Amino acid sequence: MKTTELIKEIQKLPLRKRIYIIECTIRLIRKQEEASHMEIAAEALYEDYKDNKELTAFTNLDFENFYEAR
């Protein structure tokens, strides 16, 4: 479906449904943008974490059981 056709179909909907479509679309765009930013940040830091043992020193504890002191 072309963009113009899609817009024409949306214009036929009641206002409440058009607003719902807009809200869902904005939410999806924000989610994708956030994921993209996180991916870029992870890629930028990958070499640092791969080569710098000080940054990963505590990862050895990741699979140990944790007991909360009360």
C-alpha cells in the first residue's frame, strides 16, 4: 500500500482511532530510536570492555548465588 493510500484510509477512520494510530506509531518510533541508540553505545564501548580487564573484573561474580544480608 502506498503512503497516499494509507493516509486516505486513515482519514476515513473516526478521530479516536486516528489518534490511537498516531500514538502507537510514535511509541514504535521512540522504541526503535532508543534501541538504535543503545546499539550504537554498545558498539562504541565493545572494544573497551573486551580489552580492559578492570571494566570486567566483577563479571566473574555474575553466575554466583547472591544472598542478601538481613
